[in-house]
Amino acid sequence: MAAPAPGGPGAAASAALDELSRNLTYGALGAGNGSLSGAWYRRNQAHPPAYILPFTSRKESLTFSNTENTSALVCLNEIHLFGVLLAILGNLVISISLNIQKYSHLQLAHQEHPRPYFKSVLWWGGIILMAVGETGNFAAYGFAPITLIAPLGCMSVTGSAIISVMFLKENLRASDLLGMTLAFAGTYLLVNFAPNITQDISARTVQYYFVGWQFMTYGILEILIFCILLYFHKRKGIKHIAILLTLVALLASLTVISVKAVSGMITFSVTDKMQLTYPIFYIMFIIMIASCVFQVKLLNQATKLYSTATVVPVNHTFFTISAIIAGTIFYQEFLGAAFLTIFIYLFGCFLSFLGVVLVTRNREKEHLPQSYIDFGHVPGKQMLDKIQPDSNGLSYGTLPDGSDSTKSPSGEKKEV
């Protein structure tokens, strides 16, 4: 095959791809390391190397003519596919773990002398599976963009609904089928139209993004919004679900940024050169742990105040939106994307949100336990004992003396 003409578009494209294959980082070729010095930052801000820009294989980007370039593009898509599969499998494993934990709780509840749940082998099996699933999600961020991995969390919700119908014998509703269909359709769209960029996340790459004006502006705005909402939540005592889950989403945006940075640097260390000796790795690691801890704390507050059927879809929606914004601003994942591509991607996200809402809608009400009702606390009723609701009839069961009759206000007995 003839080599591209010197100075022609084919030669320029081939040179750009060669540089990309050596190291898609900011700074000098090859090593992918360096210190965060003022001179380094000014030099790269003023004249960023061409090969550090997000790379896309869509039609509006560079067109490559030789076989080597085509195989390189296929390789990039395979890397993304691997990340998507990791995320989907991770979310499905999380679904299995949640149902195993739920099954262990049901088993313990039917025992005459139930043990604490943390002494159940089955419950610990669910916890281990959840750790495996979260590890898969963590690794997925090292192979694919945030805007591709974060929305796949809907697979955990829909997968959990399917598994609960198969193994826990829960009812399959029409809204479940519609929600699953919408979620799968949305997932297909967002996977196919998500930003198709591949970056080797080295310490230098993270440093460059971390001190960029885009993230600095975003970080200041996020801190201001977080402090205002926290003031209303703590000082004013406002416990609205929107405030709680917005606080969670703001922390989640930092989590996904730091998770991708940590996962990407670990992946780069395995495939190319050690990156774990740079301070930025440990800064991102601390941000990741701290943001996760405070997320869990706020999310627990939300689940105590509101039902799971309300918290799950709202949290999934807020988390996904915050992750998309974080990936767009910090890693510039939509840079150069066509408007139609962005629109179809967002439409796919909307379908997945709607699917999660339909799957979780009113599901919690189906499992509310039938508790004892004290009519002594109900206005207009004068009863001295508690009675158990009868699930098979229209009445509230029998009176303590076994009689099936009640007295009317005039003293006459009436049959129930």
C-alpha cells in the first residue's frame, strides 16, 4: 500500500494517529508524566498539543484511508465496548446481590427466633456480590467516558425487577414491562450516541484538567450551591427530597470525576507507566472516598424520610444528570460532537429515566406489612384492644372475645 503523500491530509492524519497511539496525554510524547509547574501549565494552556484533544471516530471527524488507521479505530471502539460490558455486568451483579439480601431478610422474618441479619451467610453472600459489582463499575470508568457509563445504572433497577419476579415470585405489572422496554431502548440509544472518545488518563492529564478554568468555574459554582442547600437543610430544617438528593448529586459529580481519574491512572499504570507516585492520584483518591461517605450519609437520610420507590428514580435521575455535566466539563467529553448526536443521546437518557420511574412506581406499596391497628386512637371509635386485619375478608377480623358482632351507638348488636 502506498504511503500517504508528504504534506497531504493522509500524512497529517496518520501522524496525528501515531502520536495518539503513543500517548493521549498532555505534554511531552511518550512518558505521560511531569510536575504541575507554572511554566508547564502556561505552555500547555497557550499551545496545547494537537493530539491531546478528544478523539472521535464519527463521520464528522478525521477520515482515515489506510488499513492501520481503521484497525486503530476498531480497537478504540472495542475498549469502549469492554467498559460498557463491565458496567452492565456490574449493575446486574448488584441487582442479584440486592435480591439475595432481600431474600435473606424474608427468611429471617419467618423464623420463630430470628437471628441478626449480619449473622446470615446468605446476607454476607449478597454483600460480597455487591462489592464485586461495584468493582466492575469502578473499572468501567477506566475504559469508557463518564457520559457512557453513568446512565447504565438503570440496568441495576430493571435487572432487580426482573430477578425479583423470577426468584422472589413478585407480581409482574404492565408498567414493569413498559418501563423495562423504555429503559432498554434508552440504553441502546445512549450507548450508540454517547461521546466516542478515548483518553489515556495519566497523572498529567488529570492535572491539566484539574487546574483548567472550566473546572475551576464549575467547582466554585458547585461549592456555592452546595453551601446554600446545606444551610437550608441544616439551619432551616428543610427536609424536602429535592434538596437532599441535589446535595447527593453534587457530591456524586465529584465522585465520578475522581473515580474516573483513579481508575484511569491505575489502568495507565498497568498498561504503560506507573502513575501512582504522583500526588494528584492521592488527591483524587481522597476526594473519591470523602464524597462517597457523605453521599451515603445523605442518601440514608432521604430513605428514612421517603419511600424507596420515591428515592430510587429521583436519585438515579439526579445522579446521571450530575455525572453527564461533570464528564462534559471536566473531561470535555462532548467537545466536537454534532447537535443531532447530543440530542439523541439525551433522548436515550430520558427514556431510561422514564423506564426507571415506571418500574419503581408504587412497588413499595405492594410489600407494606399488615400491622395491628389500635382503634382506640381512631376518632369516633371506642375499642380497648387491638385487632389483626383479615387479609381474606372485607372486615377487620374478630373481636377479642371471638364474637362476630359489634354494638351500635344505641346499644343494639349489629352483625359485621
